[in-house]
Amino acid sequence: MVKKLLSIAFTGLLVQTQAATFYVATSGNDSNQGTFEQPWQSIQKGFNQLLPGDTLFIRGGTYSPTGKVSDGNISAAMVRGKKGTAAKMFCVFAYPGELPVIDCRNMTDPDYPRAGIMLTGCDYWYIRGIQITRADQCQGPIVRRARGFLIQSGNFNRIENISAYENGGPGFELRDLSEGNIFLNCDAFNNYDPYTDTPGDDADGFDIGFIAARPGNDRVNTLSGCRSWGNSDDGYDMFQQAGFRGSYILKNCWAWKNGYRPDGKTAAGDGNGFKLGADNSYPTDLRIRRTLCNCIACSNRQRGFSQESANVKMIFYNNSAFFNGSWGFSFYKYDLPDILKNNLSYRNKEGAIENQGINRVHDHNSWDSRVMVSDTDFSGLDPAELSKPRGNDGSPPVIKSFHPAMGSDLIDAGTDTGNPYTGKAPDIGAFETDYRK
């Protein structure tokens, strides 16, 4: 065991604590000491040994666990009830410059739902730089759910630069008594549930609904810089049934080509980019429960941004919807005092916005401003750019498409929402350009 001074940045706070550092490697042995020279072999062993403030480095390579059964689930690595603090977080990081992959296909027990990584009742975990794949849906007498990364009743966890793909259900799932969590620069793609009654109906990229209601302050969770594509259901699903109520902030998140089976052509699931869920709290609760800023919905089978049955107030600032198979923005059920400013909707099959209503506050959007939008307003319109590799720091890729072109009427055509911008006024759409008229 090695002692060192560890610095951690979390929600703007820099803390330092004396911490123990451990290692896991595919060539290790769980009878070892967990040092760099003598690492453990299983990630589960590392999770079990951590104390608040400790760090576990996972070396590169593919891990193929058979899984651990706990809390009615089988998972490649799970932990229950381990709570850190803001000053002493549990840290699980990919070793610098290496890529660990958790391949869950050997978890074949048919009696339990499956998850790659599972945190239950855990607070202040910081997990970064891991890929999770093939938590397969169980085919048997009872069809079991599967998820790549699952948090149940966990608070103030930071999940960063994690990829969850080709799982038999949601890439990421967050539920129950969970608040203060942030998913930063995470990717969910090509997830598909073949054995659900309606195949493909339960594999969202991010399933972040079912947050339990609480009197008083909201349970708020945040997604920033995340991407979701090729999933058989929705890109981001905030659907909630009666008795569940949570608030969500999504910033700089992208969703494209969701709503298809793995062939990319056969319809499956709902196929929305952002499904904003069900919450019947308005008008008794006037708080904003959905905030989306600088997000992109592109080429999804159905709607780009869909109210569904969310009877709550929402904010939409500087979002873009392109090429979706139905409406760019859809508010077909409730006419509420939502706020929509500086949003862009272009070349969606049914149109820019469904049921703008009379109660919504909307101005400087592409459909109610004086700008005339055409292909020439953009420096490119290629959805394939959205899947480019991330930056070395995990940030979303720098792309050319969907940015306003030099001289576009979209530049400086927005209104101040309190978010940063350059020039005389914000641009319309998700990207602020450097060009000035």
C-alpha cells in the first residue's frame, strides 16, 4: 500500500487528503497486496478494500468477471452503503494513459438482473475512465433487465469519462433517493434489449428517471458533456411514474440516431433524443424541474426534444434540433409557462415545434425570430462528426458541423440568458461561433 497526497477537483472545490493508493491489473492476483508491483486481479476486490479518501487505479486491458450477486442483481463490480465525504471521496480511476474495459458477457446467471458497475446507497464516489460492455439481457423463463452503470440511492457521485455500450438495457441508470450526482463527459451507445416484450423498448442511453419524491428541496442531478447515440429506445429518458419526482440539468449533451435496432434501420423503442418524462407537479409546484442548455438532438427516429407527459416547468436555452423524424421540439400534452430562448430547429420532418402554446415564454428562437435558416447558415451538416473521438481530457470533440457559418443570420441573433457568449449578443443554437458580422 502506497501513501501519497491526492488532490481532487469536485464541483469547484479542491480538497487534499492523505490517501492510500491501490492497483488492479489483468495480470494480478487477489491474494496480492494491491500495490503497483503486486496488483489485485479483480475490480471487485479493489472496491471492497477502499476506505474514504483512497484511490484505486485500474490498469488497461479487458476484465471478464463472472459477477457478484447482491441486492437482487449480479454485477461485475458492486458496492453497497460505502459513503465518503467531499473531502474524502472514494476514487476509482483508469491508470493514466491506459484503457480498462469491463466485458460482462460471462455473467450468465439467469436468475438476476445484470449491471456492469453498481453503486447502492453510496455517496461521494469518483469513477473515471472505464468502459463497460456486454451486460447482456437475460433470455430465460423470466426476462431480466441489464444496465451498464447503475446508481441506486446514491448521492454526490462523480461519474466521468465512462463509456457504456452494447449492453442489454440502458447504458446508465440513476434512480431512487439520488441527488447531487454528475455524469461528466460520458458516452452511451449501441445499447439494445432484444428480449423485452417489445424488443428495444428499454435500452435508453441514459435512464435517469424514477427519482423518489421529497417534500421541500428537489433532488437535482446533472449531466454535462455527455453523448448518446445508436440506442434502441431514447437518448436521454427522464420518465417518472406517480410518486417519483426529480430535477435534471443537462448541459452540452448530444443525442443522435436513437430509436433503432442494431442494424440502424429497423424501428425500435420510442426514438426520442431527449424524453423529458412524467411529473404531475404543476401547478402546485412552480419550480423548474428540467433545464437543458446547449444540447443537440439530431437524426433521432422520432422527436428531438419531447415533453411527453411532463407536467412541469422547463427551461430550454440554446439547444439545436436537426433532421429528426418528427418534430424538433414537441409539447403535445401540456401548455405550460416553459421558457425557450435562442433555440434552433431545422429540417425536422414534422416541423420546428409542436404546440408552441399560449403560455410558453419564447423569443429569439429560429422559428419565432426574423432569421431565415438555410443550409448555407452552417459550416457543415454532417451528423457523423458527432461521433468523433473526444479530446485528451475527455471533453466533447471539436466539430465543424452545426456551427453558424461566417455571415450567418444566426450570429448575434439571440438574447441574453445569463450564459456566456461572445459578440454583441448570443448566437441562436447550441454553438457560439467565433465569426462576427
